[in-house]
Amino acid sequence: MTENPRRPVASIHIESRECDPQLLERLTGATYFPERLLGATIVNTVLRGGGHVLYVTAPLIVDADQQVDYYVSLLSGGPSGTSEERRDARERVQLVSLDDVSSRWLSEKVLDPAGEQAATAREALRDFVKVHRSAGADARLSYFEPSRPLESLARELGVPGTQSSSVHIPRGSKHSSREIFAATGIPVAPGTGLCHSVAELAVGAAALVRAGHRRILLKIDSATYGGGLGNALLEVGDDVALMSGDALVEGVLAALPQATLVDSKISWDDFVGLLEESGVIAEAWIEGGDVSSPSFQGRLTEGGGVEAISTHDQVFGAQGQSYTGCVFPARVDYRSVLVDYGLRVGRALLELGVDSGEYGVDFLALRSEGEWRLWGCEVNLRATATKHPFTMASGLLGVAATHDGRLVVEGTEYVYQASDGIVAPHYRGLRPAQLIEAVTNSPLAYDPERGTGVVLHLMSSVLHYGKFGALCIGTDHAEAAELMRRLRELADTLASGGRTGPTIPHSQTAPSPSPQTHRDAVMDTH
């Protein structure tokens, strides 16, 4: 019997990060976060899948022509690849960019009932669905996390969304995560229940001090306050730790305002306000040996199954609590346990009624006396920041991860380092086109024959924030690390005046009066 061919995919991407808008203002270049999956989407849906993409962003993508050209060329031998292949791929990529630099969610910008640009963008979405559905395509709406506004848009367009229902958003809170870990037999750090007052928090934290813990992590219980910025670290001195009874509680209460806030833009009074609104949990700070921060990424399938997608060791800044990058795959020492625990969480989510979408699970790994132990930290009911590098790497290599979490092509294993935070003040003023030109004309460029090299992402933020991201694929971790080191050197050379890229006047970044739509090789540069 002949199998029916798979329907071509027509995918709309509105990768809106729907955390607290004030939080987005404090994350450098965060307004450009929706751009992170652009390259991975082009590689997987267009180049590998032969489908069509409509990718929505706001603010405007800087050097949009050059960025799309760059991603389209990755699997066709670079800029000198087959022009016909690149032209065909370009015709299947449509960008809709709104000139809105505010920290509002991308979904709010697109669905703004009073915005002319938003109305034009929505019309482009409707046309895209109509054209490709009439051609027999599988039209869908992809977004980063459960979202009521985008679910409403999906219903209006008559297409399915890619994440779980927004009614399950509370399952992604800190307190709910601890409940899921407890129900699945995953160890967690000693901690408290959910506290809604400073007095209640002091009692819970005092109990942890009494049990011998001097460093205590305070976590705001809100799915919208992510990136580690909702945390504070309380360090209790000997003078307080030696107290007992009510005196200890009073000592902890007095010490709480001196806790170190990861979000340096808020005060203790602000933190207390968030505590009273969302609640806070306190956890003992795990220490005493080698420590790492592995994560698991999975997917709940529509048929009621759970899939393991990838594992990573995360890289953090800001007191070790704010994500900046990752290494793939997670250490072999604990990878099998990591996958087991991640799948347990997925099955628990199914039992709780979550029936589709992506999820991630963060852990703390501690090595003591030569053995590693994993502690559950947090469940993320959404895509995670490791999605775009893994999707790009697996798409470029044309393989999914093996059952034991590796990327292997014809017997060769590939690993990578990825960063969203290649940042320096002197990078400001560089342009994506310059980064692209420098990398593609250097030995660092991704080589589709070898399957190794550097791929850039999140480039628009370099112009004003001096920040961009990159994926560095190698056949071992030393090669991947060396690629990242040399990329930073190349960026330093560009910033110091040794610019190898094209000079494009800054005036070409002037705002456009309407959403810019890009479908083919002849496009406006902005």
C-alpha cells in the first residue's frame, strides 16, 4: 500500500515571551527575544521540510534581507551555493515586522485593536492561512508558551496552536513544580510551602536555618517572573544561626531585607509586594561539591504520549541564577537519570490534564564523593531558551537526538555550546550584516559537509545593545568551546575597527510607517 505523502507545513510564528513586561525591560535586548527562533524555523520548516513560514516580530528586524539570506544559505554551501535553491527558499519565507520597540508582549502588539500596523499584520496572517490552506497545507500557529491572546488568534484563524492550553499556566509555578517532583519521587531541596507574608516567610526560613542551612534561596511563585530574576539569596550569619525559638524567627525576619535580589532594578519593598501578590517559597541552597545545572526538554504528544527531546547543561550569570547559555548534551554522568526524571514529569503533567505542548525541567546536579545526585528545581510549561540552539543543530545535521540524548550522523557525534549573551559595550553600533559577513568569510562559518561551525542568532540587538547570540557546533566539547572563543575574538576585532562587513548607513534603520513584509529576494533593507 502506498503511504499518503505528508502535507506541506505552513507555519505562522509569533514567539511571544509573555513574562512580566517590566521584567523584559530589565533583560538587555529582551524586546528582540521573539527573533531567536527565526533561523531554526527557516532551516527546519523551509529548508528541511519544504514548507512555508510567516514569521512575526516587533521591533523591526535589523538587516532583515541579510539575515534571511544567511539562514537560507546554511544548507546550500554558503553564499556561493545554488542560487536557484536559495531563491526558492526565499520565496517561502515571509516576515512581518512591526515598528514597536516597547516592552509589551509581541502578542499584544499584534492584537492591538487600535494599531494600524497590527491590523495590517493580522490581515497578512489571514491571507497566509487562506492561501496555503487552499493549497492543501497543514497551517498552524507556533508560539513560545501557553497564551490566552494567541489561543484566541488561533481560533480566529482556524488553525491549531503548538502549546498546551493556557488554563494550565499555574502548573509552571515554583510551588506547583515542587508538588510535581514530590509526586514523582524526584528529590527536591529542603524548602517551605507557599508564603504570602514576610512573617510567614520568616517562620519557614527559620526552620531551614534550624536544620543547618545558612544560605536560602527565595523564589517568587509566578510563571510570568522568569529568567531567575524572581529570586533572592538570603545568607544567615552566625549571630542569627545560633539563636533559637522566637528569637531565631525574629533574627531571620530582621535579616530578610538584606537578601541579595537577582533583579537589581527592584527594592526589597518591591519584592515584598510580589511576595504578597504571588507568594514566595524558600529553599535551602544546595552546596558542598561540584555543582551544575542540567535541564531536560520534552513534548507531550496529542496521542497522550511523552517524548524526550534534548538535555543540556545550562550556563548562568547573575549569582548563578540567570540563564545565559547552554552546553549540549548534558553530562553523561547523569544524563540517563535526567531523561528518566524528565519523562516522569511529563507523565505527571498528563495525569494533571496537560495533554499537549512543550515543557522543560530544570535540575541542580551535585557531585559528592564521586557520585552525582539530581535535585528538581522547576518545571517550565512552555518552550525554553534551549529550544532554538537544539532545533537549529538538529535541523542542520538532519537528525533527532538518539534515545540516550546524543546527535549522531553516520557514526560521528556532534556537540555544541550556545549563548544568548555574547555582549560587550564596544559591540554597540555593529550590525547583523557585519557579523554575518565576518563569520561567513572566516574559518568559523558553519560547514554543511563537516557539520561543524558557528551559526549566529538574535542579531538585531547587537546594534543598540551590543549583544548577540551564537551556536557553536563541534565534534567534541573542546572544538565547540574553541569556536565560541574565536567568535568572541572576531567580534572584538570588528568592534575595534577591523570591520570586514559591508558598511550600511544607520539611517537605513529608520522606522517604517507600516509592518514590513518580506517574501522574496527583493526586499526593503531597514
